[in-house]
Amino acid sequence: MATGRVEQESIYVTLMLWKKGKKGFTKKELSPVKEINIAEDGKRVEIVFADRSRKIVTFR
């Protein structure tokens, strides 16, 4: 599980997984997040996935 913390605050990241067909998920598929980086001001979160792709979430 990837976690991150800002002083006095918690940021939770939720990811909904889905796939076509009736096959279940592999362990690798169930752990797609490798790292979570939280900006010091708490206004931006970078999510690094196991495939090395990145998503940035900015809070306004």
C-alpha cells in the first residue's frame, strides 16, 4: 500500500479497478500504485503507478 502524510492532515487516494470478462485480478493488478508524493504545501499529489506512469492531482 502506498501512503503519504502532510503534517496535521491525511490524504487518502482511492482507485477503482475494473476489467472486462470474468477472470479475477492478479496480485500485480491489485497493486497498481507504487508511490504517492505530496507537495509540502499539501495542494498537489503525484501518484506514481507500477508501470511508471504518473498522475498529478491539484487541489484548489
